[in-house]
Amino acid sequence: MSDESEEFRDQADAVYQALLARIGEGAPERRLDATRRAVELLGDPQRAYPIVHITGTNGKTSTSRITESILRAYGLRTGLLTSPHLVRFNERIVIDGQPISDEALVRNWEDVQPYIEIVDGELAEKGQAPLTFFEALTVLAYAAFADAPVDVAVIEVGMGGEWDSTNVGDGQVAVFTPISLDHTKALGDTVAEIARTKSGIIKPAADVVSSAQTPDALAELTAAAGLTESTIAVQPGAFDVASTSVAVGGQLVSIRGLAATYDELFLPLYGDHQAQNAAVAVAAVETFLGRGTQPLKADLLEEGFATATSPGRLQLIGVDPTVLVDAAHNPAGAQTLADAMRRYFDFDELTFVFGSLADKDARGIVRALAPVATQFYVTEPRSDRALPADELGEIVLDEVGDEATIVYGDLEEALDAAREWAAEEPKRAVVVTGSIVLVGDAMAIAEAGEWKPTSS
């Protein structure tokens, strides 16, 4: 790394630290006016390009990434905002398929910081909290996309929808992945309440694309589409997965889109849920490019699928023994993970290295994973929101018993012990799950330890 690169790396890390000093993502402000004021002072960069806006409970990051990959295959210069990051903050702001460079991150932060501080001052005068981490990140991302410049931005909602700071942008296409219970303290205690909050991303005369939903969730989305005079296309009636079969390195999927059926496309991602995410992404791109009336070009869709990645989602990070990570952090995600392990892999025994944040339904996650688990190595994410390993251990112990529960206060110790166990037999594997933070930490440990051959 050159001296100049190291300088920008240090400055980029300083930008992240400056953002971390703000109110964290676990405590979002239910407001849009603060973010709207900041982008207004910047000349509304979010209006410099069309937006595909994506929300939901599970699958929204993968759907966002597949959508962006297809659009990029069409030759469009893309912006992609996802959260959280796994290893480095730059991962959240992706330009034309690559995490934002340290230099561009620093330059854009220097541009927006004075305006963020103006808004902080105005908020203080009103007795309100300054811009949060995620509000400031949103401003930075929208500005970076305008600076790039991009032809289209795929924006993943942080939490909810209606008052999420990303909602200062107007999505030409509003996309909904499956909605279930999560973040109930912030979003509501029922699926209907959560769907109502998420439906706030639907803007006047937008085009709505939704995965299959529960009747309560679909009723809220349909009502919101009607009030805004938006179109709505819902799986399975408007589009669907026609078929999927296991293939080496992923799966072969056939998708019935809005405008055509696309047969036998290779998707380098594991799990039936990724086929579902791909179907939603196809419908979203069909809607964006031709309002669902023009078939996508087969070679470009094939390229978009082939280059799609979903870091931290059933991702192989180690071999000899096999170590997988999956960012499942609620019961629905854990059930999807368990189903995928049954269908896509043939391991005889699995150990889950498991940690959770305190505001998650850890017991529900354990119950979903228990049928495919040989044992749990319980630990905790490196987060101030972590559920302490001892407390999580009691929950796991209650669900699966003493012999299948081992508690480690340190993730690296848990990983070492799990890998040692897995190496004793040929068809054993380790799966790290329960928290996105935990998965990111495990990926960093694996990279430093060179767990995968350099040729892989």
C-alpha cells in the first residue's frame, strides 16, 4: 500500500469514527425533516438520478445486490446503499460494483460535513438530537452517488420505511421483500403495523413490486399503492420462481417475470430464498427499465446473475474444515438458513457458532436452528448491543440441553474450538450465525487466518 493510499485509509477510518460518535443505528430518530434539511442545503443530490427503493424484513440486502448487478450488466453506472457493513464501512456505499474508494469517501465527507454541522446546530436550537449515524450516512451516500455520477441508485432502507432517512429520496420503483416481525419496539407489534410503516416508501405514481406477503401485510401495501395511485405487482400472481435446482456453486433458476420467462439461469448463491430474491430483483428491473412490459435481454440477465454476490449470506469463508457464515438474525431468517442447509449441503453434523444482539428473538432463532444442529458454541458479537454470552447460553441450554451447549466469551476461541471439532470428521461443518456483527467479525478473523486456499 502506497503512502498516499495509507493516508486516505487513515482519513476514511476517521470518517467512520466521526459517524460512530453520533447516535447509533439501534436508536433511529422517527423523523425525515432533519435529513431533508441536510440534502436540501446540498442541492438535493438524491434527485440527480432515479432510485429503486427496497425494504422488507428479510432478503432486502440480497435483493438489492442482485438488482444492482442486473442493472450494471445493462451498462448503467450504479449506486448501491446497503447496511450494515460486514468488515469495512466502505462496503455500504458501492459505486459501479465496487465499495467507495477511501479517497472518494473522504472527499465527499469533506463536502457534506459543513452542511451536516449546520443542521446539527439548527436541531440543537430546537432542543432536538443531532443527525444520527444513519441520517448522516444517508446524506453522505446520496451526495457520493451524485458526485460519481450514477445512472441509477439502488437504496436499501435502514429500518422501516416511512420515517427512514433514505425516504428523502423518491423511489421510481418501490420494492418489498417478505415482511415479518422484527424491530418490534421501533416498528410495531404486528405484521400489519410493520407493513404500514414500510409502505411509506411508496411515492405518488410509483411502481410497486412485492414478494409474496401475508394477507395482513399485503392489505397494507395494496392500500398504500391505491392511495398514491401507484401500480403494484405481487408474487406469485404477477411473477414467480418457476423452478430451482441445486448446482455446483449455487443453483439453476427459472423465473417467470412480468414480461417473459427466463429459463435455467445460474445463480451463484445458495438457498431457495435466494431464488425468491432473484425473482423479486428481476421484476424490479423489468419495472424500472420498461414498466414491466419489455422482456430483459437473456445474455445481460445471465451476466447480472453470474456476477451477483451476497456477502455474509451462506458464504464460505473457510475450508478444511468447512466454515460458512450466514447473517440470519431473526427466526424467519434462521428458518431459511436451516432449510438451505438441508437442501443445498450434505453435512452429517453441524456446529453453530452463535451470538445475538440483545434486542433480537434469540430463543426463536435457536428453535429454528435446533433441528439441524449437532451443538451450539455460544459466544457474543463485539457490540455494545450484544446479548452477553452467559445469558445467551442459558437460553440455548434451555432449548437444546447441556451436552449441546458450550459457552465461549470470545468469538476467536469459539471459532478455534468449532474448527477443531469439525476437522475430526470429514462431513462436519461450522456455521457462524445469529448476528450480522458476529458474521463480519468472523469474516475478518478468517481472512487474517487465511482459512481458504489462495487459489479459491
